[in-house]
Amino acid sequence: MKKRVLLVSLLLAFTCFFVFGAFNPASVQAKTIRWKYTTTWTPAIQLIESDRHFAKLVNELARGELNLKFFEGGSLVTPFELFGAVSEGTIEAGGDWPNYWAGKNTVFDLLGSYPFGLTPIDYMVWIYQGGGFDLYQEAYGKFGMVYLPHSVTPMESGVRGHKPINSIADYKGLKIRMSGRTQGKILKDIDAAQTMLAGGEIYQALEKGVIDAGEFCSPSIDWGMGFQEVTEYWASPGWHQPASLLGVMINKEAWNKLPDHLKTVLKYAAMANFVWGFTFYEYGAIGGTENFVNAGIKITRLSDEDLAKLQKIANKHTLESCKENPLFAKVAYSQFKFLKDISKWRSIASPFTYGRNPVLPDLDAMKSCIK
């Protein structure tokens, strides 16, 4: 009897050891890989929600093995220092909009948004089925990073300002806050001037008349930034940015240290977040648009003829950029070849489709620039 009691006691002791010792929360805590994760977006800009949601998904799916501690934009480094901080490994991960880095390599001008380029669903199909994902790795890999696209916004609202824009001619002489390298070239060709400002500076610049007009993002995001208080007109459509792709930069050394199953967690969390982000911002555009209309903002729209002229100007600059940078040419060819390849199906599916069939740049000339 004593032996039996002793045996039971030993079994209980071993059980307690494994349950409350080897597998207790403190033990799991010690094994957790901890990353700092910040973003280019401040709390005042709704785009921060893409990064918040991605961090939440990863932390839930990783089940304590990986933890992303999220920091709001500007709390660790300034937004424009984030690229270098992740590249150098000071911060393991950072949420961005690729076009911010076009000064480091012009290829980034294509990876976040491009005038008359990919729509939100185009980006999704091209990234996950058309070879786009690997091209992001090639571009960011040059700077010691892995890149996971994790969200996309709908078409940019358009230009918000103090004067109506009914035609290309109405752009003449306007100082416009508009992001993007190619966008600036197009504005110059139509006698407007590009002004580069951070998102948080647009409101004050409009209020004080430093700029005549400006753009930032989709209706719900623009509304949250208060542009209805400092503008009277909304010029559509947002030809300059048919979509905005967002993602997370990850330091390559930190990535390589992860076990394969956690790399998979990050990849699938980014894919899930991509769907969440698009639906979140697209649905938000309903209320955002209604708010601007109810506030008395007057909406104007460029004619199809004017849009065709702007498309022609954009194609000219695309080919020029291809000649200057083989990697830009490689990505541009991939994107526009995708639009060509899907055009037949879109024509058949019209009007029940999700994109457009634009007049494309010369694909053969573009291809000849690839090395």
C-alpha cells in the first residue's frame, strides 16, 4: 500500500513538473521571439490600422512563439528613417508604402502605386499569381529586407482643393501636393507644380494657401484628416493612384533566424490582412463619400478624353524610366504585361469585371530595357 501511494505521488509530481514547470507560461515566455514593429503612419492617419491589424493577426497565429510589439509611427524613428532602420536591423519590421523609397531606387515608384497602373484587385492577382511577390523580394532584397504586401486601399479620392478642376486646362498654375515621382512629371507636363509634403502637413498647407490643392488617400481616410474643413472641391477620378499597396519590411537577418513554420505564419497573416485591409478601406469609402457630399463639397470629374491624354503622358514617362533603370523596366513589364494578358477576359466579362483595359506603353520597348 505504501509503495502504491509512493508511486502515485511520484506520478503526480512528474505531472505537476511537466504541466506547471516545463510547460508553464513563464517557460513559453522565455522562448518567445520578440520583434519591434513600427510604421510610417501616425495615429492621425487611418492607414495605421493595416499595421495594427497585421500585428494582431501574427500574435494570435504565432501562439506565443513570435510577438510583434507594435509602436505607432514616429515613436521609434521618423517615418522616413524607417527604411534604413529595418535595413540595418535596428528595428525588425516596419510598415510602409513603397513609393516613399523611390529616391533609393526608382523601382519603388511602381510597387506602391502608379498613375494609370494597377487597381487594388490587379495588385492582388499580380502579386499572388502573376510573379509580383518575387519582384518585391528582389527590390527590397537589395537593401537586406524581405517584403510582405499586407494591405491595399481603393483608388485615391482625387484632388481636393480651393478651385474646381473640370479639365486638364484647369491644372495650369496650381501648386498641388501629390506623391509619386512619375506623378510629378505628369503635373509638370500639364503646367502644374508638384509640392511634396508629409500627410500630416497637408491640412495646414491647404488652410494657409501654401498649396492650391492636395491628395492623400481614399474618402474615409481623407475625411479623418479633416480635408472637408479646408477645401471646397473634389476633382475625380484618382488617376494618379488607382490603388495604394501597403506592406511590411522585415530585416533579412531577423527573417532568416525564424523557423520555417513562423515564416509561414507571417506570410499567411499578410495574405489574410491583405483581404481585410482592402475590404476595410473600400467599405469605409461609403461613409467617407457620404460625409463629403453632406458637407457640401462639390465634385467634378475629368472627361474620358482628358483621361486618355493623361494616360498617354504617363506611358511616355514609363518608357523613359525603363530606359534609366533595368529593374524598373522588369517590374513595369511584368505589371503591364499582366494587364495585356488579362484584357481579353476583361473584355468578355465587361461590365461585370473589376478593372479596366488601358492603352498600354510599348511592351516590346519596355522589355528591351531589361538586363
